[in-house]
Amino acid sequence: MSIKSILKFVSAVGLVVFFLFLIPPIVGFFYNEDVFIYAVAMFALFIINLSTFLILKNDEMILGIKESIVSVNFIWILLGVGGAIPLVLYTNIDPAGAFFEAISGFTTTGASAYTNVEILPKAILFHRSLMHWIGGIGIIVLGVGLLPLINPSGSLSLFKAESTGISMDKITPKIKDTANRIWAVYILFTLANFALLMLFGMNWFDAINHAFATISTGGFSTKNSSLAGFSDGVIWTTTFFMTISGINFLAHIRFFNGDKWAFNTEENQWYIGLIVFLSFMMALEHTLTSQNSFYNSLMHAFFTVTTLASTTGFASLDYEKWGQFTMMIAIIAMIMSANAGSTAGGIKMIRYVLFFKNIALEIKRTIQPDVITSIFVDGKQIKSSIINSVFGFFALFILTAFMVTMYLFARGFDFLTAFSTSISMIGNIGPGLNLTGPSQNYAFFTWYDKLVLSAAMIIGRLECYTVFMMLSRNFWKKF
């Protein structure tokens, strides 16, 4: 394993990220905030990463699977620590809470350790949203854009190490070009969301922060009540952009390239179909059992189902007050997740598609043993190795959720809080239920609870395999 190669790549990503972190002090300066120490700290981190990269610039780059996996894991730790520094310096939060907040930001979980975000400096609020925006599309996609400057042949291993879902279907000859096109669409969506939020009444600061958090499917807000109290236009706009951010970004690229059938995939049909079905069920039940109009119920139902399914984690109201039926739908939405190749966390819809197709196939084989059949998705035959990978992922996801749930349960939390929090952390969703519901926060957890939950967020963001591989004895052979 090449330690120099790992340090070289991590420093390359770090210098770009910490350069971007010089933007929040500028925002703070605009609002007459004392941001000198903040700017110095971020500039120092930038210089450290730049110096490391320049020292190793002429060293041969060896970036295989092992180096990629270690790099990915180390990057998240580095950015968690770096992102926590301004929070410790400028807010009343302990280091573990700051690390939790930073990891929640970069993994686009959106769970906050603050009890009152409205008293935070503008620079810190922007810093939190910027962590979302950087982490949303994936630190490694940012890195892939840098890789040709470091090692033209190493990008595929890194893309496999963090890409969401079962595969990343390349649509351009070079993975660097694919990454650049993803960033272009990402920026376009951010600007469009920002403009529409301002059109519907948000000030520029709230609009840019919520645009960052929406397109990244993050969920940090500048308000304690999240999006509750904003206009209907803001609610519908955010619902729309959360939905499209949960769609594979390669499909967006194909659509902009003129493919009008880009979104006509089995995964997307299930994703959109379930959002519509669950939203109508929630709205209908609430309309029949309350004094709310169907329109109002439908608007908040669509928002709630979409924010959970896309793993964004905003709230337009406290949906727990809508009753047990709504909470059941909320749990289903939390578990269903969005599409592979999107900014969303969670299990990914394509895995469910393959899971249930495989069950149907096994039933058919049991009834007709002599029939040779295969699994097809969108007309393409799926290899058995991918099916095995899907089942392995489900096993790791369930195992991790079980361990986190049992940890929280042993700590004295009720089962609903423990279970929903574990799913929320591993799925990078944000809110859970009961003590971690949409109107609550994570400030009450102890410092060691926050470290456990931070680890769960990283495991979820890296889709289990990348972290658990490092726990394997075989991984460290021939180090």
C-alpha cells in the first residue's frame, strides 16, 4: 500500500475543500462579524494541504483499490475534524458535538447538535450549508476532477469506492468528463433553486443556504423550524428540487443531451411512483381525520414523503402530530431511499428492485426447477455478482442498524427513538421519530453517543462496504 499516494490524493482534495471554506469568512465579513480567527484557521488548513501536495507532487501515484478505500475513509475523518474547527471556535459546542455537526454536514445527514441555529453567526450558518453542498455530490467526485492532475489512471478505483448504488454507468469516455458534467448539472440545479426560492419570498441568505441543503439532499436550515412558516411556493419548489436531486445525475445529463427517455427507468418509476402513492395515502388519511383541506394536506404530505425518501430531512411541519398512520408512512419513506447516482443516502431504490426481482425469480425456480431464467433491469441482464453484492449490502446495512439500535437501546432510549435514529444516521436522513423527530435535535446525546452516531453516518455515506473492508484482516495483508 502506498502511503504517499494516499497522502497526495487526500491533500489534493483537502486543499480544494479548505479553499472553499474561505468563503464563509467573507460572508461573515459582509455581515460585520469577527471572522479573523476563522479565516486564519481555514487558510492554515489550506496551506498544510497545499504543502503536503507540493512535497509529494513528483512522487509516483499508485492508487489501487486499497489506496482508494483508505483515502475515502481518511478524507471523511479529515473533513470532519476540519469542518468542526470553526464550530468550536465560534459557537458554544463541545468538540464531539462539532465533529458530529461537521460529519452530519458532509454526509448530508442534516441532523444538528444545536438547540438554536438562529443565534449562530451568519458565517457559521453558511459554513454548515457549504459542507452539505460539497458533500452532496461526493467528495470523491470533486477528487475525480483533480485526479488527471495527479494520476490519470487512478480515478476508476476511487469512483468505485464512493459511488452510490450498485454501479456508476459511465456515459462519457473519461470518468473525469463525467464528473465535470455532474458538477455542471449540480451547479445549474443549485442556481435554479436559489432563484426560485428568492422569487417566492426568501431573502438571498436563506435562499442560498436552503438551495445548498436541498440539492445536496442535506437538510440543514437557517431556521429552528426548518421550512415551516415559509410560503406554499417555497414548499413546492423545495419538494420539486428534493425529488430531482434524488434521481441519478447521469440521467439528468442524458436528458440535457437530448435523451427524452432518460428518466424512464425501472428504478425511477418505483421512486416516483412510491412518492406519489405514499403522499396521496398520507394526505387522504389526514384530510379525513382533521379539519385541514385536501390541498394543504397534500402539499405537506408530498413534502414530508419526499424529504424522507430523498434523505434530505427538512420539515414543513411536525408530521408526528398527524398520528400513527403518518408515522408508519414516514418510516416506509425513510427506508425506501432514492436512486443510485443521486446525492441521496440510504439503501437506494435499485437495490430494492433487484431484491424483489430475485425473490420472484427464486419462487419461479422453485415451481419450475428446469427453467433457466435471469434478472433483467431496463432490458439489461444483471450479473450474479451484482445480486450477491446487493444481498451483502442489505446484510451489512441491517447489521449496522441493529448494532446502533441496540447501543441506543442499552443507553436507555426507547425503541422507537433508537430504531428510527439508527436508520436516520445510516441512511443519512436527519430526523428520526420521537426524541429525534422533525421538531427535535441531537444536542441531548452525550459526547460518546455523538461519536457513535458520527461513525454510523460515515458508514452509511460510504455504503457500508468501504468501511467494513478496512476491518477485514485480509485487507491489511501485504500492507
